[in-house]
Amino acid sequence: MTTSYRDLDIYKISFELFIKAHRLSLRLPKYELFELGSQLRRSSDSVNSNIVEGYGRKKYKNDFVKFLTYSQFQ
């Protein structure tokens, strides 16, 4: 049994990908850095946020599944 969302394998994977995406987005050309880079950073963070929020609602199965589904389609 997990005691925190940080124990979930999917969270660990998504957080690692978020870090990689963030670093790569900062290497974009200047003309892409602020628009595309910002969008990339926000969307990769959104996956983690939905996993965390869904975990917080785990006792409400429908909400839990809904937030995990949101994180899948980011």
C-alpha cells in the first residue's frame, strides 16, 4: 500500500520526464523559448499535478480515475 503519491511508479516516471522536458525546453532557440518552451513546461507539469490531485481523491474512485485519465491525455 502506498502512503504517498511519491510512492507511485507512474508519479516517479512522470516527474523524471518533467525534469527532462524542462531542461530540454530551456535549450530551445530564443524565438521558441518563451511561447513553445513555456507551453511544454506547463503541460509536462500538468501530468504530475493531475496524478497528485487524483491521488488526493483516491477514496472517491470516480474522481481518482478521472484525474488519472486527465494526466494520460496531456
